[in-house]
Amino acid sequence: PTPEELDAEQQAAKEQLQLILDSSRPKHLGYGVTSGVSNMVAGAVGAAGVIVLAPVMGTAVGAKQGGIVGGTVGLVGGERVIV
């Protein structure tokens, strides 16, 4: 790409970023707090899902590849991912 094309891409990216920032700014404190709490809850729910799914998936993959020993290693490995 030419320097002009790179400059045009950079300018377009800056404009898109500004649009995103402008649209996501809260109108007042209440909206900001609600949005922040919502994001924290979503993150906590996602983390809880990983805590449950990592050992289960590790067990399933390990059992498929190596029987009972592989399942046990997968379970322990999945738990280590969490910690």
C-alpha cells in the first residue's frame, strides 16, 4: 500500500473509533454505573462458565484420546487452567 492509502486507512480507523467512543459514553452517572455493573456481571458469568466447562472439556478430550487415564489427566489439566 502507498503512504496515501495507509493515511486514509488510519484516518478511517480514527473516525470509527471516535464514533464508537461517542456512542458508548454514558449520558449521566446512573447510566455509567448501570453499564459498569452490567459488564462486571457479564464477566463473572463468563468466568463461572469457564470454571465449569474447562474440567469437563478436558475430561472429555482426555477420555477420548486415552481412556480413563486420559480423562483423569484432562480433568486435572482443566482444573489447573482455572487456577
